[in-house]
Amino acid sequence: MLPKVAKRSSPWLWRTFQSTVAVLTVVLVLLALSPDLLELNGSQASSILFFSTTPSVDSIDESNTNSLVESMRTECTESQRQTILAQLPPQDCEIYQGKPWVNKCSFSYATRCPDAIWLTEFWKQPALSETQHPTAIYVGCNKGMDAVNTLRMISANTVFDKTAWRQEFFANALKLNQTIHPGHCGQENVEQFAISSGTGTASPLDASVFCIEAMPQTADQLNRSSYQLGWQNSLVVTNAAVSSTDGIALFPSKQAGQKIGVENMGLADCQNEKTKRHCTEIPQYTLDTYADKFIQKDAWIDFLSIDVEGFDWDVLMGGDKVLERVKYLEFEYNWRGNWKKNALSSTMETLKSKDFVCYWAGAQGHIWRITDCWMEHYNLKFWSNVACVRPQSAPALAARMEAMFQETLAAGTAIKYDH
Ligand SMILES: *[C@@H]1O[C@H](CO)[C@@H](O)[C@H](O)[C@H]1NC(C)=O
Ligand SMILES: *[C@@H]1O[C@H](CO)[C@@H](O)[C@H](O)[C@H]1NC(C)=O
């Protein structure tokens, strides 16, 4: 859900990242010689570090892409599974499964604020100019911080600027005496996508981001800000709910002291008799209906972000047709909403049948393949983030993600999310 620039706040983390990238480069070279070397354990990987010189996932060429895409469609080996279990151990998830709201589980620790550096690195590649009209959809646009950053990234246009957006959006809210609730992951303050001359596309692309927000007041602020900045043709705001059926939805209008961008208040509050009276009727679309109404037919969707507080499952289920033309997808897994009744394992099967390969989306390049590497404790429901890619339609991005997964495994016991 959050394409962000990797923070370099800690020199140690940055060095670790550099080292792991270095390890990956060597692994890739060795992979060409012997696929068995993929099963490197941590100590082997770190001894190899001494020989590495040029760290870069950017150097994935076509033959590497093919072999990575092939490997991402195969079952994890037993030794890969052991490494994943050590890095994302099941213990906390099992202990706290009765009270998921405490968020104590390895894959939740690892993925609650993903930085999606595989995505930002991918969009820095000049090859992207092949995409004529990049398109993204944000289901659950919130304060628009991530949507604006994505618009900047896929258009390579510096006009779309998070600082300008923040000022416009917050000024609008202040005029109406509305307080702004800070995002879970500090999206307001994360550095925006860096557009540097010499990389990326030669000229800005004609990109669109469809920003769908159910909360009426928030949608109104988003729309107003987009118009005031003159971005309305690129940042298209719709006030609607997206779910598994078409119809009318009740959505909170004036709760919580008119806070804008309250992320943990959603459709569920309007099913409660006590809080229902604070709700307004808004249109509800399936993702398929929304796309028919608002998005050019047959256009590729480069990026679909779903962040609707537990109703992500419903959005996916209503997107049967649209998903066929999505290249990359991020959604939130949760214990709330309809995730209560639906298992992640079956969602993974559904997505696999549509050619998606899914990963736990962590930070600092930590990413774990879920598809064909399933672990029982993943069905314990905790707030976490999943990123999926379709290798058929986005091979270069897919290869980058699989390379980062292998890099994560190569770090062995240096990575462990157990607190
Ligand atoms: C905002 O609050 C100030 C001070 O309490 C008040 O004077 C003003 O009328 C309010 N504005 C709106 C739009 O409610
Ligand atoms: C956004 O603002 C424009 C111009 O004021 C208006 O025509 C449109 O209906 C608004 N859309 C939403 C979703 O509020």
C-alpha cells in the first residue's frame, strides 16, 4: 500500500541493506552456474560477501529475469522453508491468536509499514517508457499521500509533489476546523519518490491515479485539493465504497470529532446500531463495476492498492475481471471485516489461479514469497501487508521481487522478526 523511498535513518540498516544487495548479486551470478546454490544458508552467504564488488539488483538482465520468473513459480525447497520459519517464526502468532488487535505476530511485525523498494527501484528504470499511460488505483485513498507519491512515481513528473499536496490538503482541513489524524506509518513525512535526471523516462508520462475514498468528508477534501492544484485530470477522486457487490453503502460521516483520515473507522461502524446514525449513504461498486464506469476499457492497471480496514477481501472478490489486467497489487490482510470468515490460504489460491505470485511486503527489502511457500501460521489473522505481481505481464518487476526474496533468505539468521 505504500510506495515509499527507503529511509536511510540508520547507518547500520543502510549498511545491512547494501550488504544484502551485494550478496544477492553474487547469488544471481552463481545461480546461473548452479541452481542448488540458491539454498545458501546465512554463514555461506556472509563468507561470499568478501568477494562481491558491484551491488545492484538493477543489473538483472533478461536471462536472469527468465530464471527468476521460473523460480518464482516453483515450490519452496525444504531448506528455504526452514529459513522462512526462522525469519518469520510462528510462536507469537500462536500465543496471541486470541487477541489479534495486539498485533503480535512475526509477519505483522515485518510488514506493517512496507516500503516497497522493489517497486520504487523498478519505476526508476528507463525501460518503463514502454508504458504509454501508466495507471494506478487506490481503493481507500485516505489522505492521498501515497496516491500522490505513486502519481509522481508513475508519471515521472515533478509537478506532482507531496509537499504541495500536504499544504493544500491540510490547509483545506484547517479552514473547516477538522483535525487530521496521522497515518499508521507516517506517510505524511516519508520522503517522496526521487525523480533524478538521467534515470526514468525522458519526459513525464500522461499518468492517472484513481483515488477512491468512502469517507464523504475525506473524499470531499481530496477532491477539493486535487482541483485547487489543477491535478484533477491525473488524480481522479471518487466518493464511493468498493466491495463484493454493487449497491448503496452506509459510511461514517461525522464521527470522532470530524477527524479526517481516521484509518481504523470503516464500514463496520455503520453495521453497529449505536453508531449507525452517524452514517451517510454513498454508492457502492465492485471493483469491476468501478473500472467499467471510470477507467478506459482494456487499459493495463500498473498498480492496484487496496487498504480498506478489513474489507480488502471483499474488494478482491468483486474484482474478478479487473484483476486480469492488473500488473501489481498490494492489499492489507487483517483480522477485521470479512477476513474473519475467509482464509488467506484460499485467497492465495484464488490469486494464483489469476497468475499472481504473492509476497509478504516488508521493509528494507525484506520480502517473503507466500505463493508455493505456504506456512500454516499464515492463516492466523494479524494486520499485515501482501504484495502480488503477475510475472506474465510484469516480468521485470516480478524478477526484482523474487530476487529480493532470495536475498532475504540468503541473509539467514541475520533477519528474524520475533518481537
Ligand atoms: C472554526 O473555529 C473558530 C474558533 O473556534 C470559529 O470562530 C470558526 O467559525 C470555525 N469555523 C468553521 C468553518 O466552523
Ligand atoms: C469534485 O469537484 C468537482 C468540481 O468542484 C465536482 O464537479 C465533482 O462532483 C467533485 N467530485 C467529488 C467526488 O466530490
